[in-house]
Amino acid sequence: MVYNEKQLAIMEAAEALFAEQGFNGTSVRDIAEKAAVNLAMISYYFGSKEKLLEAIFEYRGEMIKVKLEGIIQHPGATALEKVNLLVDHYIDKIFLQQAFHRVLAREQVLHNNPDISALILKMKKTNQELIAKLIHEGQKKGEFKKNVDIPMMMTTMMGTANFLVTSKHYYKELSNLQSLSEDEFEKHIRKKLNQHLKNIFKNILTNE
Amino acid sequence: MVYNEKQLAIMEAAEALFAEQGFNGTSVRDIAEKAAVNLAMISYYFGSKEKLLEAIFEYRGEMIKVKLEGIIQHPGATALEKVNLLVDHYIDKIFLQQAFHRVLAREQVLHNNPDISALILKMKKTNQELIAKLIHEGQKKGEFKKNVDIPMMMTTMMGTANFLVTSKHYYKELSNLQSLSEDEFEKHIRKKLNQHLKNIFKNILTNE
Amino acid sequence: MVYNEKQLAIMEAAEALFAEQGFNGTSVRDIAEKAAVNLAMISYYFGSKEKLLEAIFEYRGEMIKVKLEGIIQHPGATALEKVNLLVDHYIDKIFLQQAFHRVLAREQVLHNNPDISALILKMKKTNQELIAKLIHEGQKKGEFKKNVDIPMMMTTMMGTANFLVTSKHYYKELSNLQSLSEDEFEKHIRKKLNQHLKNIFKNILTNE
Amino acid sequence: MVYNEKQLAIMEAAEALFAEQGFNGTSVRDIAEKAAVNLAMISYYFGSKEKLLEAIFEYRGEMIKVKLEGIIQHPGATALEKVNLLVDHYIDKIFLQQAFHRVLAREQVLHNNPDISALILKMKKTNQELIAKLIHEGQKKGEFKKNVDIPMMMTTMMGTANFLVTSKHYYKELSNLQSLSEDEFEKHIRKKLNQHLKNIFKNILTNE
DNA sequence: AATGAATGAGAATTCATTCAT
DNA sequence: TATGAATGAATTCTCATTCAT
């Protein structure tokens, strides 16, 4: 699926608004206004508000897949280094596409739309398969322990990162970091999160 | 604040529906029907749909506070044992009040309503202060390491647990556990999560 | 089903507008304006525009049934006299409720709404059964011929009357009666139609 | 007016859809799709949806006129035979062009569009003049009675035939002919209608 | 001659809330 | 205290038509 400029503008505007106000809290009017397109264009291009959401999921899902596929094939790296690379990339991704991950965080709680649920499941499966490959590679080489609960590990990575991104506003106050600028603060928590997750993973994967 | 039976019925119905369909996806008609009260009662008792949500947060926040205060004062237990108790209780709580935690997970992403945001912040602060007390106690006794990133630890506990609860539907499929009944599956993931978090915390708090 | 004043006002307004402009050609806005009620009342009372149409059919169908039941039980009249009475009444009805019969004429051509189709069929069945009763009575007494095609007879009565009512505008010009006032013209065609149908029926029922 | 292939395709598609769903119930999108032409072609060729309807009326009106003119000049036939021929032809026409007659039946009830009304009136006048010619011929020859209500006679022919065609769906059920195939049923009612109308006309025109 | 893209107007419906009782 | 009736505002979506190409 290739999208033209207007379609991309609509998708971006919608993503940002869905992240801020939720799907139901966002009207197609808002989206049209933000994307600076005619109201009717949204139905014209996507059919409905729901279909627009699906298009966003499909689009981002495809992007994520392409990105992750690159990571796994990194040459000349140990399994643990690759896991660390994965953490780096996952954190990069989640911070770069905060809007989309907010939408994802919100929508995965609901199961109103089976098409969206299917897309989310597909995305998660792709992620999981990639990580599983990495872990198994490390286990074969003897780098990692045998019994590793991969789904729970993923849950920790995604859960922690998601929670941090979606509630960073609260985190800032709880850590008394109100003095930092938004950029400084973001840099700070990215670094913290990175170390934190790598620590946890190293422990889970290698400590006896 | 003391609520009468009808008010509690409304709050429970609303909580369940907000968890399922989101705040904006739920109409006061739905709530009135589910709670078997007159449509106008909701405005009458709570003023508005938003105020109803606030009441739910306030109510649940108070319940959580009371519960957690009990935990910290558990006599004759090491700091690590108390931390483990805390994990037990947090997991109990999140599974028992899944509806509320779904609402919380959804609403913390948005910052539309400053009153709600303030309530969430207050709740988080209370939690954090409790854990901080525990950790400092352990540090004083020499049980725990000096440099512990408490907010990040909390983020992992809440993020992982939240993520698991809100996306358990996907977890079931990703782990090929479709054959388990809902109850069996829930028991299974509670146990896994419990071990998983305790492991992580032990490592964070004690390993050098 | 008992309707309150506002509901009746809506139904009357809708009937008139549907007759003039067709169902799809009439907006709920038009109806609300004509009935002098709030726009949302229509959804509130009837659920939707379609359901409103159904309500009209049901209401009129019931009225027709009640009326016709009276005719058949007219005491001390020959079968032919009763048939003539029926013609009188049918013509009265069709002229008095021209709006409804226009709607009926339009909607019976379409089969979009199965509920409406079912209501129309029911109405027609009731009519047919009544006439069949009359004819059979006359046949038993030896007043009428044996082989009478009752559905075709009804088709002629209804078709002719309907066609006249719905296209009286054209009839006026074709008969060069433009000089007559609307009332005079209507009186004129009612009389003509009455004689015409009675003639045809007498011939069908009695001539060998 | 000569139409090219695409124009004819549009008109045919439109006629069929107008017959099924009514004028307002049919969108130009539907027509374009059914006719397999570009959406904008309809405005391009006909100017508007209304003008397209007018074109259909004009086109069919012309066809009817040409056909009927042939009938009247049938050589070596009595006036009654010619009337019978006319009935044959009218029934043929109405069954062959059911779609158009459904549109006609629906639209003659409305008077929204004066151009359409004018076209219908013209069509009816042409028909009427033809029949009047026939009847007067028969009256001159002494075959027919003097006082014949020609407009009412036409009303019966058209009303009965129209009503049968537009409500044949109901007629089938009312006559308990559900077991017949669509073709058999149509053959059956055409025959019935033919005899029925000829009977009525014979009686009107010749009986004293 | 033909069309894909675009749009303003208007459609039906749902919503949270109010108010007289 | 409780509620049925009512409503204004806002919702999503579809429509016939236009226009640059």
C-alpha cells in the first residue's frame, strides 16, 4: 500500500490526535482541521474513522517489521550484544513514535474492533518471533540460560517502556525532575531506561 | 465520602464499561442501563460523566491507600520479604480490580482532565512513598544496595503488570495457551508474573 | 399501541411529506419543522426514520381494518348491495387518506424494507379476506357467478382508484376539466369512479 | 436525440436502479458502478441526475409513441379487435418494460419536477388520443355505445395493469401461487390480466 | 472526450444534560 | 428524592457536483 501526501498528512494528524485524546475523543473534524484537508477527504480516502485507524496500524506495523528485520541480521555480534541492540532500537522506536505507541497502548486495552486486534496480534507475533530467534541463537552458543520465559521478558521490556512513555509526565514529578527541560528530561529517562532494561535482561539471560 | 447503594451501583457499572469501551466510548445511557437506574440519576448524583470518573478514581485511590498502608507495617519480616509481600499484594490488587486498572491504564495516557491527572499523581505518589520507605529501611539494615533507582523499579513493576493484564488476551495466543480455561490461564500468569518480578527485584536490590 | 399528541403530529406531518416528496426525498428536518417538534424527538420516539414509516403503516393498517370490519356486517342487504357499499367505502377511504395512499402506492413498488413489505401484505390480506367473504356469500345465495377471479377484481378496484388518486392531476387536464375548482373536480371524479367500479363489478359478478 | 453506447448504458442502469430503489434512493455512484462508467460521466453527459431521469422519460416516451402508432393502423380489423390488440400491446409493453413502468408509477405520484410532469402528461395525452381515435371509429361504425368514459376506461386499463405489475409480489402470495416459478407466474398473470381487461372493455364498449 | 481528485452542503443519528413535576 | 420528557449541539458519513488535467 502506497499513500499519497494527503493521505499521509491525514494519518499523521490522526495519529497525533488519537494519542492525545483517544480514538473516541477525536472527531474527524479535528483530524481534517489538523491535517488541513477537507472534512470529506477522510471518508473519501479511508472510508471511515475506524478504517483510518486500521490504516495507521497497518502502516506502522509494516514500518516496525522492516526496521526490526534489519537488527537481527547484524553481523559479528554476540547474542547478548544483539539483545542490547534490540533494546536500543526498541527504545529508539518507542520514543520516536510516541504518538503511535500511545494509540497502541490505549487501543490494545479495548477489543471493540477485531480488525485492529488482529493487526496488533500480528505485530506482537512478529516482534516475539524475532526475539525468540535471538534468544535461541544465544542458547545454542551457550551464552544464555536454558529456561528463559520469553513472553514474560517481552512483557517487561514493552510494559516498562510503554509505561514510562505514557506516564512520563507523572514520572517527572515523582522523580523531582521538574527543573529539567523537556528535551533534557527525555534524554535522561531514555538513558535510565536503557541501562535498566539491559541490566534486567542480562540477569534474566545469563545469571544462574 | 460515603456513597449509597445506587451511587455504588452506578460507579461499578461505569467502571466496568469504561474498562471495556473507554470513557468516550461509553454513554451515560449504557451506564444507567447497566446499573439499572434512571438516566437522569447520573447527572443528579455526580453532576456529569466526568465527575463520575473522578469519583471512581477517588474511591479506588482511597481503597488502595488503606490496603497498602497495612502491608508496610508487617511485623517481623526482612526488607526483602516485605518487598516480596508488596509484589504479592500489588499483583493481587491489579488482578482483582482489573476493570479499574484498565481504566487507569487508558486514562493516564490522556491529560484532558486535570482533576483526573491530579488524582492519578496523588495515587502514584502514595505508592512511591511506601516503596521508598521499604527500600530505605532495607538499605539502612544493609540488606539492599545503595544505588537503587526506585522510580524505574516501580515503573517496571507497574508497567509489566499493567501490560500483562491489559494485553493478556494477546499473551495467551503468543504463549500458545489457548487450551487453558480463563481461570487456569489467569492463575498461570499470576504465578509467572509473581516469580518474574520477585527475581527482577531481588537482582536489582541485592546483586552487586 | 397508543400514541400521544406529539407522536401523532409527527406521524401526520411525515405522512403528508412522504406523500408529496417520497420517503427518501423527505428529511427528518422537514418532518420536525412541519410537526413543530424538536429534531431529536423523532429519533427519540420512533428510533429512526424507517421505524417512523413502519409506525405509520401499522397505525393506518389498524384503522383500515377496524373500518372494513364494520362494513361486512351491514344487516339486511343483498350481497351486491354490500359489494356496492364496499366500493363506496373504499373510495371514501382512498380519497380521505390520499396522503397515506400515495405513500402506499410509492412504497409497495419498492421492497427495500421487509418490515414494510410485511405490513403491506398483511393489510392486503385483510382486505382480500373481507371481499372473498362477501363474494362467497353472494355465490351461496345464487346472486353471483361461480367463477370469479377475486384477486384480479381487487386489483382492478385498487389499481383504478389508486391510479386515479395518484394521477388525478393528469386526469384533470386529459379530461379538459381545468375550469373546475379542486373540490368540484374531486367530487366529479369520485362520482365517476363510483359508477364505473360498480358497473364493472356488477358485470363481473352477475353477467353470464 | 441519438444516444451513444455509454449514454444508453447509463440510462439502462439508472432505469433499473430507479425502479428498484426509487430516484432519491439511488446515488449517481450506484449508477456509475452498474453502468461501468466513470462517476463524472453522468454529469458530463446528462448535466445532472434529474436531467438523466428526464432523458429516460423522453427516450421511453418516444419508443412508446412509435409503437402505438403502428397498432392503430392495423388494416382489416374491427374496432373491437383493434381495442383487443391495444390491450395486448399495452400489456406486452408494461411487462417488457417493467423497470420503466415502476419508475413511472413512482414518479407520477410526485410533482417535484415540472419537466418530468410535463413529459408524463405528454405521454398520457398521446396514449389517450390514440384510444379516443379507436373508440370514435367504433362508435361511428355502430360497433360501440355512444356514452363511453374514455379517461376512466384508460384509468382502469393502466391502473389495473400498473397495480398488478408493481404489486405482483403481493399478488403471488394472495393467490397462493408461491409454487410457480417466476416465469410461470408472470405468464399466468399476463393471461389473466389480458382476459380480464378485454372482458371489462367489451362490457363497457358494447353492453347496453 | 474523459476522469481522478476534491469539496460544500446536507443527511440521519446520538449525545450529555436540563427541567418541570 | 427521583424521573420522563425534551433538547441543542455535535457526531460521522454520503451526496451530487465541479474542476484541473
